[in-house]
Amino acid sequence: MSASRSRVAVTGLGTVNPLGGDIASTWEAALAGTSTARTLDNDWKETYGLSVDFACQVVPGALDSLTRPESKKLDPSGQYSMVAARQAWADAGSPEVEPERLGVVVGTGIGGIWTTLDQWDVVRERGARRVNPFTVPMLMANSSSAQISMELGARAGAHTPVSACASGAEAVALGMSMIRDGRADVVVVGGTEACIHPMTLAAFANIRALSGRVDDPQTASRPYDVDRDGFVLGEGAGILVLESEEHAAARGARVYAYASGRGMASDAHHISAPSAEGQARAVREAIGDAEVSAKDIVHVNAHGTSTPLGDIGELNAVATALDGVTDQIVVTSTKSMTGHLMGGAGALESIFSTLAAYHRIAPPTINIENLDPETPMRIAQNAPVDLPGGDIAVLNNAFGFGGHDIAVVFTSA
Amino acid sequence: MAHTENEILAGLAEIVNEETGVATEDVQLAKSFTDDLDIDSISMMTIVVNAEEKFDVRIPDEEVKNLATVGDAVKFIEGAQS
């Protein structure tokens, strides 16, 4: 590690997701191996002819802390991120920081798609005059980062990476850069998505990206199982408070873990197909940036979306990046429980990675009935696995349509 | 059927409360939307759009800037009812 570069501490966590409406309930449900996929309680299948009518929805009651006027001015994606940000900020102890030294980086894959589509319905059905005047601030992709910056009075910069399913992890990586570059002492980072909508389900189903296991949705997300057949759509937000080590130490903050390394690559290969080469480059860069060795990586929270090609390809890319030093690794795809949060995924999985390093336990990958024999690493198969003591490192991967490859390494505090 | 001044005030107060969280009892005729009730321009437009629907009137955009107080809005809506 260079002497001039500040270490980046993770000092606060918050989330709204299918497993729970806060960190404690989410972690408990994750360690218990809880499936959240359910048949949707609506008529979309009958009305629109959807072939896939199940998803992982945010737990009921998760947004109860929002006032009604707040809810009306935020798209669901903005509601998730606002609640998660307030949790994370409180969890960090509401740090005192100069506004010009506080930043926000919150990504999303799509932005306010519910608002966009709802208000188009309003135009068609009730006329242009009835369109909600808050439509633009609600639908814009930067809505969450902007709203959170106003909530917290953050003036060092508010940024919005949009890189499909890598957005949340890219936000973590860019937040680390803000601190290292000296632009901020504290940065609130994360990702959010709320796109369980008939149009989105139809679009993903039509490219055969979704699991079609409509008769048994609870076991549909099954990364590394031989019968995996696609991802399950999820929703929610994850927010982390990143802080320079010096700033955290000066106020005696609890440090969950350090965000020690990040790798960012682009495939320039295909709009939807992954590239092992790009993934391996991102992982290698993150490990080098963290100044850890391959043998220090004891846990990988994989992108692992439960697709036939993607899951094994990712692990092979990790093995390549680690020069085959993988015997010490236990891999988890928490998407087996949460579904795929799209722009929120990399953020929630950064939270899981942080908590794994903090509590020294890897949450399980559920629904593995027959492990794919091509799986090149040990999987935390249907049960959590204890991680070793001492200095450990956890790798989180997130990849997005368009060839966005993000890897983040968290190290134990 | 035309609404009375009191009905319009009560209905407007409900809209303001719904859109901004300002208590209905604070929505009084003499109160300024911006200075007293702290309502920004976009929130004001949501109030206008909802009031148009609730009272079946049209409040032209060029008229909105003249609606400084709750009383101004009530008076306009009262006069705009057919």
C-alpha cells in the first residue's frame, strides 16, 4: 500500500431488499438460507400473457418509515435507496463531516421505470395535463444520488454510475476513488432498483434470461446447480458509508471492514454475453489494488445469477485471475436467496461481503440439489461456512449487460 | 354543483396535506404558499393539477404565479367554477 493513500473503511450499512427491511433481519435471513422468490400476487400473467410471473419482492413494511409526501415524490427505486441511506447513515453514527467533504455515489441500472411507465399511462388515459409534475425528478437515473445528497447535505459531489447490473458495485468503486483522490472524507455509496414490472419481466423473459420455473419459484434461483435456467428478478437497495481511515479513527467509528481494492474493466465484446477475459482483468486489478495475495481471498460473493453459462464462466475467470490459487475459497451467490437486484445487486452483495468479513461467515448458496460438476471451486452449498481468523479478504463481483466488469475486495478490520 | 369557499378551502387543504405533509389546519386563507407553507414550485404544480381535477376547473399556467396565498387560490377556483 502506498504511504499516501488513505484506507477506506466501511462504517455504516443499510438495506431494503427481499430478505429484510434492514441489515439485522437481512443478515439473519441470509444465514438461514431463506428463499424469497414468490408467484406475484397480481393478474399480470392472465392480463398480459407473461410467461414468468414470479420474482423476489421487497419485504412488506420496509418503507413504512417514509411519510406519504416523501413516497409521492420518489419512484420506488428512490424510496428503497432513501430508506437504506437513512439506515446506513444512522448505523455509521451520523458522522460529523463538512458538507464539502461528504459525497454520494448511488447507481441504478434503469432508474425510475415505474414512474416512466405509469406517467405514460396517464398521458394516454387522462391527458397530458394530468402528468405528475414530479415525473422528471422521479424518473431520472440520478434521482437517488441527488435526493440522498440533499437529505445528508452532501456537497463534495453526487454521482450515478449506470452500468446495468454492475451499477451498485461500480458506485462502491467510485466512492473509494473519491476518498483516495482526496475529494471527500465520507462517501455514501450503493445501488438501487425497482423494476418488477410486466414490461421488464416480459423483456427479460423474451431474451431467455429469466428462470422459467413457474411451478416452483422458491427453488428457481439455483446458481451452480446443474438445472439452473436463468435468474429471478429481485428489487431493493443497498447503501454503505465509506470513510477515510483517518476520519473514522478520529471519531472512534466502528469499522466493519475495509474496501481495499477495486477493479473496473469493460469487455468491448458483446452487449449481453459475458467475457471471462474482462472479468478476470477486473478481479486481477482489484486484488492488486487491495495489495493482497490470491491466498488471502477466502470468500467470493459471486455475481452468480443462476444462468447456465455465466456462473461457471465467472468462477473460471476468478481462478484465472488468482493463478489457480483457489483451494482456500468458499463461494456464495446470495442471489439464490434475494434474486437479482440489478443495479442494486452489487451494492447489496458488497454489504454481504462486508458482513462476511466482519462476522467471519459466508452465507449459503441455496437450492443446490445437484452441484454442477464443472464448478471449479468450493461452494457454500445450502449452509453457511465459517471463515478463518486473522487477516482475510473477500471478493465481490458484479457484471452488467454491455460488458461492465466490477470487482471489489473487502479486507477484515 | 359549485363548491362553497369553505368546501374549496377544505379540499385544497387536503391536497396540500397529501402532497406536502403540511397539516390541514395550517392551510389558511391568509397563508402564503411559498413563505408560510414552504411549498416549492413543483409541489405547487402538483397542487394545481390535483385541484383542477378535484374541483373540475382549469387553472392556466399564467395564472398560477398570481396565486400567492391560499386565499388567492380559493378565490380563483370559486370564480372558475361554471
